[in-house]
Amino acid sequence: MRLLLMSDTHLPRRAKRLPELLLDELPRADVVFHAGDWVDTATLDLLESRSRRLIGVYGNNDGPGLRARLPEVAYAELGGLRFGAVHETGAAPGREARCAARFPDLDVLVFGHSHIPWDSTAPGGLRLLNPGSPTDRRRQPYCTYMTAEIKDGALAEITLCRLPPR
């Protein structure tokens, strides 16, 4: 099972549209995650129409229209793994322990907010993944998203994908 992870698209404030390389990944993904800060409902509509399955949450910059359609936290079982998605997890120091305590029943947590790619494992095995942002690199050298695969009940081939400058 192939996964596509993104967050913090901030359209149309940070970019006019999603990068073509990211859009090209949609048909290859069995499941698409968006960890919040969409900003516009058009991006949600686009991903819903082009994704086989979309798991999304709202972020702190998302208004009433998005909050009416998306949860703050989403859960899914995929390929034998228990996934969660949330926008914000707090400061980097202590993140693993904090998330392991908040989400004790998950195997993988996809999150956003910082625009900083993150891949770590908490005590107890919770995998934390932040794909960064495909449209707003902030202090990062590149705009990014992630892909991953689930094989034989395990998360495999996690790739941080760098996008070319606009």
C-alpha cells in the first residue's frame, strides 16, 4: 500500500496551486494524508476528487468551512497499522514522549504545523512523521512531502521528497 503525506499547503496564500510533481503522485497513492493548514476548501475538493482515499485534519489556519468538513484528529487502520493524523504536536523537545502519551494506541502519527520534516520513533514504537510543506519551505532548504509504503504490516520505504524551487 502506497502512502502520500503532505501538510501546510496554505493555498492560495503561500502558492497559487499545488506543485505538479506532488499532483503527479496522487494516482500512485492508495491513501493520501493531509495534516492540516489547507487554508482553502478548493484544495480539499481537489484532493478528494483525485485521491483513492483521503485522510485529512484541520489546522490552526483553517477556517469554519474546513473545520466543518474535517476532524481535528483522524484515525485509520491501514495494512495492519494504526494511523493517526493531527496538525499540531507542540514544541520539538519532548515531542516523542508527549505524542506517545496522547496517542498510546497508534503505530504511526502524521502531523504538520512546523513546516519542518520530521521522522522519529517514540519510546514504545510510535513513529512520528511530518512531511514538511510542499508550498512554504520557511527556513527549510526545500519544499517537501513524503511517500511511504506499507509492506507485510510494517511501514517501509519512507522517502522525504524535495521539490524544485518555484
